[in-house]
Amino acid sequence: MRPRTTRRAAASGALLGLLLPLTGLGQAAQAASGATGSAAATGLHVSGGRLLEANGNDFVMRGVNHAHTWYTGELDSLAHIKAKGANTVRVVLSSGDRWTRNDASDVANVVSECKANRLICVLEVHDTTGYGEQSGAASLDRAADYWIGVKSALEGQEDYIVVNIGNEPHGNSGYQSWADDTRGAIRKLRDAGFDHALMVDAPNWGQDWSFTMRDNAESVFAADPDRNTVFSIHMYGVFDTAAEVRDYLGRFVDAGLPILVGEFGHDHSDGNPDEDAILATAEQLGLGYLGWSWSGNGGGVEYLDMVEGFDPDAMTSWGERLFNGANGIAATAEEATVYGGSGGPGDTTAPTRPGAPAASGVTSTGVTLSWAASSDDTGVTGYDVVRVDGSSETAVRSVAGTSAQITGLTAGTSYTFAVYARDAAGNRSERSAAVNVTTGQGGGDPAPGSCSVAYRIVGQWQGGFQGEVTVRNTGSSAIGGWTLGWRFADGQTITNMWGGTPRQSGASVTVEPASYTANIPAGGSVTIGFTGTWRGGNTAPDAFTLDGAACAAP
């Protein structure tokens, strides 16, 4: 991900695309639709413009992107992604050209985790992002060399993985060479003995506003001797109308060429994509989609996180939309048959009714709810907490496990909560019995001196570092909501944070909690992490405040 566009060129190109016939794809339609893939299909393969499993089952990817190369310690995310209903995960890797190289051992571990969690795994090299415009970006030829270098981790895994050769392999400069570069990389991998389904991203930071991929798709597909290449379009600001979404995807389908939406979001700095149209069109045409991204976004696009701080119980509005909204993952994803999935919508059995929620940790602004798990013939993927008011109910949170922290409540107010369970097919259980909760009157704020803060530098490199702050409640009552403050001594700046939202003015920093760190029980603690920059020195702050009161050192 890092989509950028020349909006004037994108808009005029899109208009021409809607008005004029697509000669390249039109001429390719008959030949492409008759393509059957390699003579002896190995694992996932293309036939008739569709991605099929080895047994011929039509497989439609429905899942998300996961930024593994920057967060190698978050592989548990694959289990959480699966629990929310996905059948596919696209995993970010690095060839070592711009970020730390993911070696064959690490790639093998990723593949193993995908298989353990019954996910089809799309593996992509991110170092190619914006080649020709982005300084230091690697070529597709370099990416092909990387795949050859880690081939030992991929051999024999053709049923489970797709090799996405390089992410967004051209920016808005030099994209005219995209077709030649892509054909060359495909041939290099086939010559090296790769039998896997391959995936190729569009140029123009993935968004193809120049229609370079669209107009050259047939020749690129034909350059693969196995006829086993899938095209991936990334939909951000260029695709801000339903007409543009339908036209682009529809032309590939009409031409019998395999296409999916490899990345998209609900918003972006280059424009507001029409995510509803993307989801609806993909469902109508039976095409795959992979939303960006599970967690860990920075650089001003943190709103693209689906969960906060890799916490599966802290879904954002974007995560809720993608997983649980209309045409979303939970309602449409079907597990690959290689894992025993039916390959069809045959599951109509709802999970059993979950247990009545029990309330604990009640404060003036929040409560923790927990309940007994449901059971299901194919597995429960999540729970929906609702607030009940007479005959109406309001969705509050969706979680993967059997507890949820509810925040943002009003002091001295009575609430009624209940829970539903759901499975991967979208079946929903009966509503649980309800629990009544009355929030406190606001007496849970900490007294001066009832907190301690520990600050540590997790890692440091030239000009940058990762820090961690642990806030402990040493008082006798819970803290519901808080504001943490400190001052940096050496001009450090925070660039990204998880577990809280920072505000910085010069040396002064204040942090508001995330939903999952808002409540600190008596004797308990929460931890926030962040990345930052430094120059000259990186001295730890020597004083902290919580809601204006000084905190002791641990």
C-alpha cells in the first residue's frame, strides 16, 4: 500500500475508459476465456478466467492484508483474521532492498501459520512499491530473484499459496515499462521451476489510472507458459465512483481474464474510494477482495487499521464494515476445500445461544463483559455485543473471544447488554440473556500519587526508536479513561502509536487511551507502544502525569 495518483490524468483516463471500447481486452476475450491453465494443473490455478483449486473448486478470495515484515512478532494475527471469517490473507514480505529481508525460514513459518489457520496465503514483496518514482524501490526482476532465493519454503505448497511477485511495481513515472517488466518476471519464475499461481499488481501505485495493466493484460497473461497469472488492482482514490469500479472489473470479467481487488480501503489521502461499490461489485461478479489492512498503519493512514494495536477485540469502524457489513467477509467468505471446506454456501445451522454476560470492572465510563462460549458445527467466528432498550437494540462491539471491554458510557446510567454468536457462513445465534449494568458516579478517578509509569526504549536505530510506556494503577479503585502526559528532553517526536492516540506540541506529549486500554483496574496496568525519531540524544522522560496528577516511578 502507498497509493498515489495524478488525479487529473486518472479522472480523464477513467472517463475515456467508460466511453470508449476496450480494444485490447475485447480482442483478447475469446482466447483468454478459453484458457485452461497448465496442462496438468498443480494446486491453485487459473481456468476460464477463474482461480480454481486443484480439485476444480472455484475459489474466491475474501480476506485482508497483514503487514508481517514490519511486525514479525504479530503472527497470531492470522488466527484472529481467520476467526473473523476470512479465507485468505495477503502477507507483506521484504526482499531486503528497502526493509529487513524475510528469509526462507521466516517465509516457511508464515506458510505454516497460514495452513494451521486454514487460510490461503498470498505472499507479496513490498520493496517494489512505486518503482521508477520511489527512491530505493526494487525492480520486478529483483523481486523475482528474491522468490527464487526462498524457493525452498514455497516448493510443494501450490495448494495453499499464491506468489504476488511485487507490490505496486511502478509509480507514476516509468510505468510504460510495466508490461515488459511483468512478462520478464513471470518468465524468470517459470524458468526457475515455479508451478504456483502468480499474481501481478497494477502500476500507478497499484491503481492503473493510465489503464496500462488493463490494456496489456492479455499479452501478459499469454506470456505465462502455464497461463496461471491473476491480475490485482488496488482501489483507493481513483475508484471513488461505482461506475469506475464496475467498468474496470467488468472489462476483465468480460474478457475472461482473472482479476481481484488486492487492496482497498474506506478512505484515503488521495480521495474517498467507494468501498460499498467495491464490495457489492466483487460479490456480484464473484471476484475476490483483500482489504488493507489488519493493523499497524502509520504515516497518517492509521484509519485504515481494522483493529487497534493488533487487538482482535478492538475492531475499528473500517474493520466492522469489511468483516460484518453488507457483502463483507463474514457473510461471503468460503473456506478453501483443501482445508475441508464445502466450497459452497451449504452451512445454514446457527451457533448455539451464548451464555448470559457477566459484568465486572464497572467504572463511571465502562464495564467488562464476559460470557460462556457458543458451539457450532463449523466453528464460531465471533460475537456481537448489543445494547438493549425495550424492543430495540444497538450494536456496541464485535469480538472474536468471549469477553469485551465496553467504554464511552455515561456516569450514573443504567444499561442492558446482550450477546449474539455468529459463524463463518454468517449464521447468527439467538440472543443471549441480558445483563443490567449501572455505571458509577465518577468516583473512579485516581487520587494524586495513585499511579506509576515505567518508560523503556525497546529498540533504537539511527534517527529512530521504539518506545514503550506502562501505566500502573496503584490506587484502590479502577481508572476509567485517562490522559497521560510527559515532556521529551532531546527533541524526540512520535511517529506512530498503538494502545493510545498521541498529541504532541514541541516537547510536550499527551496520550488518550484506545478503547482497549481505557480501563485500568485497581492494581492493574496498561501498556502503550510507539515509534519515534530522535537526533543528538534519546533521554527518557523523567516525569509523567495522569489526568494532571504526578505519577511515581515504579
